[in-house]
Amino acid sequence: MTPYFEYRHVVGLDETNVVGNVYYAHFARWQGRCRELFLRERVPGLLAELGDGLKIFTLTCSCEYLAEVFAFDEIAVRMRLAELTQTQVAFTFEYVRVREEAEELVARGRQRVLCMRAENGGMKPARVPPAFRRALTPFLARVG
């Protein structure tokens, strides 16, 4: 199995709706959080590049919901690299409910980001920084 970067999240009451399950928009927020923690841990120098004009824009974000999630569920958000081009990165996400007895896939997601750089008062596509590329390579999802 392809390695993944994992972010563990315990669902809070504030993330549920009146019915008691997690409001769908939180899944997209967890994707973003997983990606940010990956960058913090695996590409610490990227923050300096972001301060020097590099921008990372989310182009698409989607989620397929397979089971309801409730308050105090522990969710492992597992991110893999789906595609890496000169200027874009596509990720896949698996949302897994973690329990002592078993794990359950509760959702799947995808996200595509674009690197751009501020230049001459405008924005232009920029290459994915080398350190970001190196950090992503071990997480390439293999189609089997």
C-alpha cells in the first residue's frame, strides 16, 4: 500500500448539526488542515517562500460521503499524492473512522492546487518548489 500522510482529528460537538452528524463542509476543512500540517512537518522552508511571493491556490476540492460521522469519532485523514505536474499538485484523501476493533472508510476526497508567484503586480503560474516536490514523492498513489 502506498504510504500516506495522516492527520488525526477528534470530532467536536461544534462540528455537528442539529441531527447529530458532522456538517459536510467540515470534511473540506479537514482536507485543508491535513495539507497544512503536511507542509509544516515535511516542507518547513515553504513558509519563507510563501512570504516571498509564492501562493498556493486551491483549484478544486471534492468529497464523497460514505457513512455518517458523529461527535467524538476519531477520524484519520490520510493524504496521498495523485498527480504532480510542473505547477500543480493533486491529492487524494481517505477519511477513516478509527476504533479499537476496526477502521471504517467514511469518505473520500480530492483536491488540486496550483502554485503561482506574484510578479510585476500580477500572478503567474510557478513551478512547484523543489522541496515541496521531494516531500510529496513518497506519497504518490499507485493505481493497482
